Amino acid sequence: MADSGSRPGLGGAARLGRPPPSQRLRRYAAAMAQPSDLEARVAALEARMSDLAGEARAAREDAAAARHLAAANDRDVAEVRSEISDFRQAAIASFNAMRSDLADLRTEMRTGFTEVRGQLDGAAAGLEQITGLLNTLIAQQGDQPGETS
């Protein structure tokens, strides 16, 4: 698929609006053969070198800033990992304490239910004894003639 501005069969230089490398070398060779504008070419080269030096300085500063940000990011990641580890240990300790509390509560409840069951069994035995005595009393009163209530 060709762009509207590109010509088929040409490399990236044509797409950027530059002549292919072979033409640029011919132009350079032709320009070097004419020493009359040497001062202009040297001035242009010096200006370009100055631009490149500025770009290199900016690139070094960007690289230093990137290294600084990466180091800060590493510290932040280490801090978050430490916080997650601390939270995990605290959560595990909390769950273990809760498990122990629930086990103690279960033991207390079983002991309490056993005590209540024993008391209810004793009360049921007492009610049976009272019922037996009442039945005996009723039977004795039923055997005695002449008494009415």
C-alpha cells in the first residue's frame, strides 16, 4: 500500500522528501569540489555541530532524569512490596487469633451446653419423682371412702 506522497520503488528517504543516498553523495562530492563557499560550509557545519551538541546534552539530561525516575520507581515498588508483606503478616496473625478465639468459644459453649443438659436432666428426674408422688397421693386418696374434695 503506497501513501499518496510516496513513489513506488523508493525507500524511506523518498517518503521523507529527501533524495536517495546515492544522489546525496553525488551532490556532496560536487559541492566539495567547489572550495569557493568553504567558509559558508564550515559555518553551516559548526552550526550543525552546535545543534548536535545541544541535542546530545538534552539526551544526556533526559537519560539522567529517566534513571532518576527509574530509581524512584524501584524505591516505590520496594516500599509497596514491604507494605503488602506487612499487611499480609498482620492479616495472618489476625486470622490465627480469630481461629483461636473461635476454638475457645466452641469449647466454652460445649461445656455450657453439657452443664445445662445435666441441670435439665436433674430437673426432669425431679419432675418424674414429683409426678410419681402425686400419683401415689391421688391413688391413696381414691382408696379412702367418704372424703371428698
